Amino acid sequence: MWKGILQRLLRIPLTLAAVYTLTLALAWAVPGNPVDRPEGKRPSAEVIAAMEARYNLQSFWSFYWSYLDAASGLRWARGGGGGEAGSGGGGGSGRPVFDLGPSLQYRDRDVNEIIRTSLPISALVGATAMVMALGLGLGAGVLGMMGRSGGRGGAIDSITLLIALIGISVPTFVVGTLLQLLFAVWLPVTEVGRFELPGSLWLPALTLSLPFAAYIARLTRMGMIEAMASDYVRTARAKGVSELGVLVGHALPNAFLPVLSYLGPATAMAMTGSFVVERIFSVPGMGQHFVNAVQNKDLFLLLGIVLVFSTLMILMNVAVDVLYRWVDPRVRG
């Protein structure tokens, strides 16, 4: 068990290097120099000179190694972490270990500060969304299974399947817009256009949770159909366990295993921010900054968000592997 987990952890740097290479290649292919900003948004000549000297913006490969050197912490480890003009925060105590560089769009903030302030908001919305998704998805899966009779789907099962299919198929921007109309216009119980905790949390979290809930409901239903045909369920029924007890106490724990596998990447995607949801509901999270970085070719901010997102995605998958081996004895070893 621990050998497999260690191997996964050792592969993290290689995976992040591949993500970094591909992201930088795609961003660099966009025409124009990253520091060529519109008038009024362009940094001063001194800042541009310091930035080009620090990150070698003249060519792809020179920037590739310079930025990798700073973002990985190798420059700081060699004692080269002193602050340079125009290269972001860090103050008199030196630059941070993982220096993600300055933001070309937000001239008074560096990428480390932007991620430090926006990631907790995205994580809060995403965590709330995943709690909602688990409740709705597991509940719909169990309810649909209870509606089956004689191994065949009933009306309740068909309705839950239809709702899950709609939840998976309808784009998030359509769902978010409809929920805004419903709860902000037709039934004015919340405000949109600004994000204030805690009142502004539930609507974007609900919008973000629905596709995940639909997929969890389908996984739960399929897992429970398979579990209900197993020998241990027949033995539980023969012992006089009620049908609800069989569903919740015996079938659901085994049906939850595929859901657990899905929770790793789903949680990472939700907690690092849905770009569409944050844009619709004006959530000041990482998704909002990512969209702005792409539109304004903010190279440093784009790379920083992608690297943080990828790291969280990998760590969530490793955490799910640990939980899976702990929950299911069959995969231990």
C-alpha cells in the first residue's frame, strides 16, 4: 500500500513538469510579447527591464528555465531569493520559496498574493458544492434504488435518472442563469452581481454542485444495482434485515467505492473554482482570475493558477487512493 503511494508522490514533479511545459507552450504560441500591454496598463520601463532581466523573456527556452527555477524554489534554495524591483512581493525578508512571479494585469499584486487571497474563496465554494453534491447524489441514487421493484425500474427510478441526465447534459452557464432568474428575479431571496459571505455562497455552490450530484447519483445507482444482486445482500435478507437496512447498511457502502474514486478529481475541480460559475456569480476566486489572465495574456498569473490547480488535482487523487485502500481491503497490498 505505502509503496504504491510513495511511487505516486515521486511522480508528482514529473507530472507538474509536463503540465508546465504544455501550458507555457500554448500560452507562448499566442502572438505578442507578454509585457506589451495597452496604454495605461503597461508597467514602467524600469519594471519591464527588471522583469526581462529576471525571467529572460527574450525567448521561450530562456524564460522556460528561468521561471521554472523561481517557481520550483530552486533559486531560493541557492540563496538567490532576494527581491528585485518590479518582480513582486516579498519585502525586505526576501522572496517566497515558490515564486510564481509578478502579475502583468494587477500591477500592485504578485501571483502569490492573488492565489493566496482567491484560493480560499474558491475552496469554500467548492467544498460547499461537494457537500451538496454528495447529499443530493447519494440521496437520489438510494431513492431511485428504492423505487425499483422486482429488479425493474419504477417511476421514481426513471424520474431520478431523467433528472441526473439533465444535470449532466445542461451546461453550467445555462443552469446558473436560470437559478439567477429564479432566486434573484422571480423569487428575490438573494442578490447577484456581488459576492458577500455568507449570503452569496449557497447559489453558486448549488449551481456548481448539480453536475457533480448528477454523476454521483448515476454511479450510486449502478453500484447499488450490482450490490443488491450479491450474495451478502441475499444473506442479510435471509436474516430478516429490512429492505431499507439492506440498502443503507449493506449495499450503499460498496456502491460508494466508485463514488470515492470520482471524488478526487471532482473535489479538486470544484475547490479550485469553476471558471464559468465564478464568472456568472462574480465570485472573486481563482476561476475569475484565470479567465482574466487568458483574456489579457497575463502569462505569470496563467502559469501560477494552472500549476496550483494541477498540484491540488494530483494531491486529491493521491488522497483518494489512500482512502480507497483503507475502505476496500481487496486493493490493499
